[in-house]
Amino acid sequence: MTRSILTIPNMICPACVMHLEELEDELPGILFIKANYHKKRLEVEFDESRVSEQEIRQAVTDIGYEIAT
Amino acid sequence: MDNAILVAFITGLTAGGLSCFAVQGGLLSASIAQRIEETSPANIRRAAPGKKNAGRADASLQPGMIQPILLFMTAKLVAYTVMGFLLGWLGSLFTFSPTVQGAIQVAIGIFLVGNALRMLNVHPIFRYFSFEPPSGLRRYIRGVSKRNDTWITPLYLGALTVLIPCGVTQAMMAVAVGTGSPWLGAVIMFAFILGTSPTFIAVSWLVTSLGAMFQKYFYRVVTVIVLLLGLYGINAGLTLLGSPISASRVARAFQAEEVVEAVPPVTEPANVEALPLVTGQPLVEVEVVTATPAAPTSAAGSVARINVENNGYSPNLLALPANQPIELHLVTENTYSCARAFVIPELEIMQILPETGDTVVYIPAQPAGKTMEFMCSMGMYTGVFQFN
């Protein structure tokens, strides 16, 4: 299991939290996902044998969010 | 129509509809997603900020999507009305003094202004003005939105919106508690959600049709409206608290300077006289009747009368004799506005007046030169007593 914390600068409202957490249903191998609007962070735990961090990053940007490097 | 109900409706129609959509729009999208899939091969994409094509749907709203939207909105309306009833009932368990009511109004105003500053991204601290539903609840709602039935899912999701109220809705819920009446609380929330409905549907269409272009202006409009509502709430609360910095007091301070010269000195009181007013407003008939042996039933020294009307108090500037108690008659005649909730904060007097009738309030003797404000419990309609 791998854990990543991504900073999402353009998470502008609490609705973004639900949008981002929907990635759990769209990507395989996500074990835990939690977005935090107050900290503008997305915390993801995933099974690397099924999904890579790069794929998760791509999915986040695909739904319109930026990821701070 | 009671002004508080009208304000709730207009708040819903403007800021409420837009703000609610930001939080609950995803659920509505989920409600109509299946119907969109039936009419178009592509799925609706969720609106997200910052990306040019984000939020652009591949199918705009079509007649077939009306049914789930109506089901969603109806369930939402019923759920919030029930919640308004419960909140009003909760409020009825407590007696709010004018001071507490003022403090609640100020708190609601600060909450709205904080939300506006959050939306303007002024400082990260303002993000704490927004409440997120717990993660377990978010997961549950997400699970429901994946169900594949055209009737039950929209109804259920609409009802579930009570669990994720937006900032403006949360403020309106506080207003419902403040009414202290289950039925008025229910009506306030009904009017508010009814007001949000056309905006909610219009925004759904605009977001799905215009996408990011609409999003760009969407937040600016909401922010300005939320900011104005917040400032209005703070001012109403400050008025109730008797603060010297409320807008009505500041305005009156400027008016009073102009008036002093224009007003003739107070003459000896007669049995019935129209006393001059101390501000620049036109003279109105202030009926001040000194108590005489012919009116022994009056325990007060003088009797005054205010007509409580749907659009405020008439007169709203009364010159009263100093150093003697006043028997104040508050006369209502088919009055339905919040002016019926008459408050004199300084004396901690709050009186709910009948729709039609004559209610007496006693004001103890006040020294000459003293001014005292009166108002409705929402701080919308105000007036002043001047003791001479």
C-alpha cells in the first residue's frame, strides 16, 4: 500500500471535496481517499499493483483540478 | 406576505440558489445522469474550476430530464420544510431576548461575510467559515447517487441535501431557529427553498450548457450577494443591540443636526397635541394625550400611539414628554409583517402583536433629552422616541 498527499490549489469550495473523492469509484486500487478543503489537500492510499500515482494525478487533472508540485 | 418570508424567498432566489448549487449540484447531476445517458451516449461531466472545458456537458437539459429534476426539487422542498418546522420548534423551547436575537443576527452576518471572503480567497483562515459534511456521510451519499432507478434516487438525493446545506442555507436555518415558532420556521425554510428552485434549475442548465464560461461569473455574483446579505445581517443585529455604529443610527445622527433649527420649541402640553419631531422628517401626527382625571384607568402619565403597519411604524419618530411614564398603544390592523414583533432593546421589551388589535406597552419615566430606539425583532423597521 502506498500513501500520497496531493496539494490541490484550485479546490475552491466544499463541493470540490465530493468531486475529488468520487475518484475512488472511478479508479481501481484506491483503498482510502479523503479530500480536505480547509487544507486544500487530497490524501490517497492505493495499491500500487493496480494503480500508479501517475494515473491518480492524471485522473485529478482530468476532472479539472491542478496539483501543486 | 410577511416580510421575513419574502426576504427568505428572495435570498433563496439569489444567493441561496447559486450557493446551494455549488454544494448540492453534484447530487442533482447524479439524479439526471441516468436520463442523460438515455438521451446521449456521453455522460455529464462534473463542473470543476480552472479548466477550460470543465463542467461542460455533452447534453444540455432536455424535456426527458425534467422529471428527475422535479422529483429532486420536490423532495428537497419537503425535507427542508420539515427541518424548518423542527428548527422553529427547537427555537420555541428558548426565549430569546432582543440582545440574544441581535447577537444571533450579527453572528449570521459574520458567517456570511466570512463565507464571501472565503470565496474571494482573501485568506486561508476564511475556509473555516465553511462546514464540510463528515467523510462517512459523504461516502454514503456518493453510494446512493450511483443507484440506477429514475424515481427513488432523485427523491432520496433531494431529501439528502438537508445533510449538506450550503453556507446561505445554514444561515437561513439559524433564522428558522430564531423565529421560535415551528410553523413560521417551516414557512421560512419552504419560502427559501422555493426561491432556490428556479435558480437551481436555471444554473443546472447554464452549467451544463455554458460550462466554464458561466463558472467564471458564477462565483463573482454569489460572492457579492453573500457579502451584501452578510453586511445587512450585521447591521440588523447591531441595530437590535443598540450599537451606535448601525446604519440607521449613523444616518439619524446626520439628520438630527439639520433639524434642530427647523423645529419649533416644545410648548406646554395640551390634552391632545401633535408634538414636533426632532429630525428632518416631515411632521406626522403623534398623538400624545396627557392623562387627565377623565381617564383614570391609565396608570401611565401620558398616552402615545404607534400604528404598526406592514411596511413599518407610523410615526417612527415620536417626541414624548420626559419624567413621566408613557402608556404606549401599538395598533395593528391586518398587519402581517415582522413589524408585529415589536422590540425596545434598551428596556428588554419584546412584544408579539396580534394581526389586528391594540396592545399596550408601558415605558417608565425617562429624563429629558434622552433618545430610545424601537424596532422589529429583525432590525428591519426602526424608530426613535425622543423625550423632551
